Amino acid sequence: MRNFFAYYEDDNTIGISSVGFGQSAIFFRQKDFIIRELFWFDGSEVVSLLSEDTEPSWVKTNHHLDLHDLFETDMFKPVMDATIELENNGKIIFDGAQLFVTYPPEVDIKQDTMKLLESMGYYASEEIFEFCRKNPGMHLLEMVFGMNPEELTDEFESILAYSKTLDN
């Protein structure tokens, strides 16, 4: 598992690598959204999953219906690139196997991020989030995979040292 993760406090954005589009579902909860771009690779070319004849519109009611359709489509035609606006200038960008989510400054992104991390086997999610708050940039999480908070020793020092090696 080679997940890199970052939290950028300045613009309330998280980034994580080696994920599928379906993992973005956590960040849609009770939020109005509009899908601006949605592409999949059909084996020979990149194809839009959005109808060219229809202008995208905001989903403001019955979110679950549109989300069901979106993620059901992903099961049969895996999304490789998506740009989705969330209410109040939030955004979800999925590019390949990288997910970036921005929430408005007044909205807590930490709780949803912790849910994502825990669903991926990173049980020290709060400690990971706080480490990344203090150390901006993408960090390899492999060293803390499957660990509970009480099991952590010097793993974050190792993560930081590895990140500095990569930066050089």
C-alpha cells in the first residue's frame, strides 16, 4: 500500500494517492454538487461520461439518487478523471488514482478525512491528520498502516525523513 497523503491548511485541502474514485463518496455527504468533468478510459481513448447535449446542473435535492447513479457508473466504467464542485466553493478532483478535496475554510474537513483514512486501514487517522497539518506536503503513510494510535513510536519521524529524501 503506497498511499501518499497531505493536508494543506491554507486552503483546507487534502490530497491522497493510490485511491479509487469511489473513495470520494465520503466527501459528498449532505452537500450540493455539480459535476463539471467526468471521464473514463474505454481501452483506446478517454471518453466523457457526461452528455454533450445536456448542461450540467446542481444537485440540490435527492442527493442519494445522483450519487447512486454516479458511483454505479464508476463500477462499470471506472472513472479516471473528475472535477466536481461542492457548495460554497468546495471541490473534488480525481485524477488517475489521486484524490484532492477542498472544503470552504469554515467547514471541517478533518472528520471526513479521518473516516477515509480509517476505511483504508490507517487507524491512527487523527494523528496522521495532525502530523500533516504541521508538516505540509505529501507523505508516504505506509509506515503507519494498520497501526492504532497507542502503537505509534517514531514512525512520523521516519515518514518526515523519507519525505525530505524525496524532496531532495
